[in-house]
Amino acid sequence: MSKKFMQFFGMFLLAGGLFLTSCTDDTIDPTPTAATVSLGTGAGFISANAEIETGSNFAVNVIATSGTNPMKAITIYKDNIAIDFNDLTYNGSDATSNPALLFNTDKTSLNWEIGLMGDAADGSHDYKFEILDDNGLTNSVTINIITKTTATPLDKTLMGVLFNQAGPAGKGGLDLDDGLGLGSANALVEIRDMGIDCGLPDASNWRKQIGSANSADMRKVNLTALPAFTFAATVSKEAILEAYTTGTVLGNGMTDNCDPPVSVNDVSDPVVVGDMFVVFSNSKYYLIEVAKLNPTTMDNLDNYEMNVKY
């Protein structure tokens, strides 16, 4: 083979190599993208931060479209903790898992109605709806839900007088519904006086203690738990309920009226003006405040003036 041919052949190979190189696809694969996620704005759905009634349920419409890879699962979080699936519904049916795996067309285009159980207490919580794809990428949308109890107006505010149980007949108990003084054993009363201590002189034997009656439950308002609580500022049933649930449970006791003693539930310490109690009876919560104490020294006409709200 001649030298000239070898030179020509070498040039041909070089040109071919350059041609092949120039025809190679040098496009770089794009960075994988996660799914897009949003909340629908249709009627009946929450799509942005909102305030709802405490204990009520709410619904969202999660709309998602796959990115580079198919979608794999959806997870619903409350304050970054996956919600118990028992508190969720998917498209009107009880959820069976959270996260929930996606199948068929849901892997590329998802449109789910998700029902959630609102919080049972007043507060603020973040709810996140997250989509995971087959490549491990995630995207999410988050809303803040405030649960708030709507104040229920009080039914009545009144004043009643409760007498020493050892005093006037038929006045040792108090009907909190209308402030009437009735007998301590009357079926209509919710609280009663504890009478006198027979071991003390007549001038100082009034015990100044009250107890519940007829299966009512009485607790003392705990001002350590509710330091700003006042009778005057209480304007809702929810405020009275809170005073009851945080209240101090009272022990039981016995009367001592120089007669056979009677067992009484929820007996207070000797009361002072300003003491407050909540009484639960017949599905009502009564807030009572000792407005005035009127002790007597010559008879048993001692009495309390009670402010009542319910």
C-alpha cells in the first residue's frame, strides 16, 4: 500500500470521526419535577386558612397532577404528624390508611374530596396535604385551621337568698332556676346550707358551709386555673362550663343540727364573700357567687345572698 493511500485513508477516518461526533445528541435530561398540588375552591370545601366551630368537621378538595414521574401516595398531616385514618374520609368513604397509595388514573391526575374531623378544643392547627411520587419527590399544600367556640348567651341572671338550714322552715335550700328559697330536702333545690355546729355558742354556731342537693354536682371555681375569671365578666355558657371542668372537686360531709346527721355531697369550706361555685344539675351549669353573708347572733336567721347565672 502506497504511502499516499495511507495518508488519504487516515484523513478519511478522521473526517468520519468528526462527523460521528458532531451527530451525537448532547441534550441534558431536565431535573425531575414533583407533582403540583392545590386545593379546589368549590362549594363546601375549605381552600385557604379558615376559622371553624370547635368540634365540627370540614372538607377539602385536593387536586394534584403528576410531574416527571407518576404519583405514588397522598398523606394528610396535622401539625406535621400523620392523621389517624379513622379521622378521615376519602371521596365520601371512610379512609383505610394514611398515607393512601394511588392507583390507575390517580397516579397522573388526582381529584379527591377529603373529610377531616375538626379539633375538639379551641386552638390553631396546620393541615398539610402531601403528594409523593415514584421517584421519592414530594410537594404539598398547607392551610391553617382555627377552631373556636361560638359563645352561647346565658339564659338568666338572678339573685337568691339561702338561709341557715337550722333557721326558718322551708328556707334551707335554694332553687337556682329562679332564686327561690325552699326546704333543704325539696326536690327543686340544687344547693343547701349545712346548718349549725351544736358544739358552739349560739352567737357563732352557723357553719357558713353549703353543699349540693338532689344529685347535683358542685365544684368551687379554681382561680389558679382561671386567674382572670370573674362573675361579672362571665357572659357565656361556655365560660361557666370551663369554670366547672377546671373547678375544685369538693368532698362530702354531714350535717350537725343537734338532730340525727344527714349526709351531704360536695360540701364547701366555710365560705367568704366572693367565693364562686359551679353547680351541674338537670343538664345545666349554674355559676353562683357569694355576694353577701348575713350572720345573726340571737337566732338562726343567718343567710347568704347569692348571685346566680346560667
